Amino acid sequence: MSSVLNGPITAIVVVIGVLLNFFTIFTLLRTRRHPRVRRRSEGTSVTPRCSPHPVIHIYFFWIACTDSALLISALLMYCLPALLDKSFDAYVRFFPTCYMLSNATLTASVWLMCAMMYDRYEALCRPLRQHLSYCATTNPTRRIHIICATILLLGLIYTLPRLFELTVVSVNNTLRVEQTSLVRNRLYMIGYRIVGALFFYSLLPYVILSFITARVSYALHHASCKRTTISKYSHRTLQHRSSDSERILMAIMTKFLISRLLPTALDITEHIIGQEDFLFSATITIIVDICDLIVVLASASNFFIYCIFSRSFRCTLNSQFSFNYSSSKTIP
């Protein structure tokens, strides 16, 4: 059962998820606002100018990148050992690094989500303040990229202790990965693995996201009540866009809740029942494999979330497929 979950099933999900995530990234990079046209007061020349990518798409881009990195690390950590049947000894040396990087991307994706939700909160609840902040910045897009890169770097620094949880030893001329004494340290397990996890990638981020989501939902509802003086068509359009934004944010937050709370619950279980019973229990092993598969499925679901809840994403997909189809028809 464990070899099937970690081997072919996870491999299929990882390959499909990585392809869909890269396709999502490509689509998000192509998605722009409607081009503006600037006419000069003299002459007949017209200069088209496209506005930058929507801010929320930049966050979607970074979240899709971190989820793709998480999928690749799952391929290296779970699929290859199961499919190669431990015959690729040279790869084992990189297992502790892959373990640390997977936790880094897991942590970074959580706080990227918090940053995205806070940006949506500023855009809906404090639009003037956000507009003035963007106007004071020469390149708002670059600023957001710097924020996301900083979050990724901080996530890497926070998860550096994970690198020292595993070590590679040689047993009968065969390389094996074993846990170090750091995992058996009670202070480390309670302080870093459990309390740190609750504060940095499960409970505290969820509380922050819940609070911001409640504020955003209230702002959307309050704004829809004030649009009664607008024309009927505009009201429907704005309401549809608002509901789309709210749904996609709620879907991403739900995905985060399901996939991020499970690793913390497993850490707490390991501390309660003991390390040896946790490692050698067949039931716990299956539960761990199922939880890992759920995390992989959550990282592979970005394309479907955007396709279902984002109208602009679907429009870009339709235009892309229409362009490719028309181009193939014109080629003799």
C-alpha cells in the first residue's frame, strides 16, 4: 500500500501537477488588463500602452512556483525511492537537502498566501492608502516580487534546522537515511516542530487568514450595498467580479487549511506516542503516506481553482486556444 501511494500514484499526480502549474504560470504571465490607448493632442499617431499584470496574479505566480517546487521535492523524496527500490545510492546523499527545501517551500507558500490576502484587504478596505502607496513606488510590480522573494528567503532560513534532522549512513555498503539525535531532543520537538509549526505554518497563519477573509467579505458585502445607484449592467459585472475574487481566495485558503494542518497534527502525534512507535506502526505509516498525498494534491490543484473561479483566467485560456486553433488553420 505504501509503495503504491508513494510510487506510481504520487508520481502521476506530481507530473500532472507540475505541468498544470507551469501552464498556470504561463497563463498568468499572459493575463493583462485591457490595453490603454493614449492619443496625442496633435497628429494622428496612437501609442498603445498596456498596464502591468494585476497585482493578485503576481501572488498567484509565486504560489504556483512554490507549489511546483513542493511537487518536485515530493518526487525526489517519495516517488524515486519507491520506484527505484533503493537502488540509486548516489541520490540518497541529497535526501536531507530535499527534505529541508520541501519544508521551506511549504512554509513560504503559507506566508505568500497571507501576503496576498493582506494585499486584497488593502485593495478592498483601504483602496486610497494602497493607491497612494503604489504611486509613491516607481515600480509596484518589482516591489511585490521583492516581498515574495523575501518571504521565500525567510522560509528557507526558518527551515534550516530541518537539514540536521537527517543524516546519511553506510550500512553493509548501502547508503541509508536515518534520523539524528536532534529529533529525539524534547525541547526541539516541542519548541520548534510543534509550537513553531503552529505559529509559522498552520494555526497562526490560519487565524490571520480567517480574520482578513472576514474583513474582505464584509467589505465586499458593504460595497455591494452601496452600488444601488449604479446601472444594472455595471452592478452585475462588479458583483460578479467581487464574488469571483472572494471564491478564489476562499478556495485557496481551504486548500491551505487542509494540507497544512495535517503535518502539524502528525508532529504532535509523533511526540505523544513516541518516535519508535510512530516510525514502526503500519497504520501510522499509511496515514503519513495519505497526508503526504493530500499535500501533493493540494499543490497540484492551482490550475483547477483558477479555471473554476477566475473569469479572466478562463478568458485568457479561451483566447490562447482560439489563437492556436486559428493559427493552425492558416498554416497550409
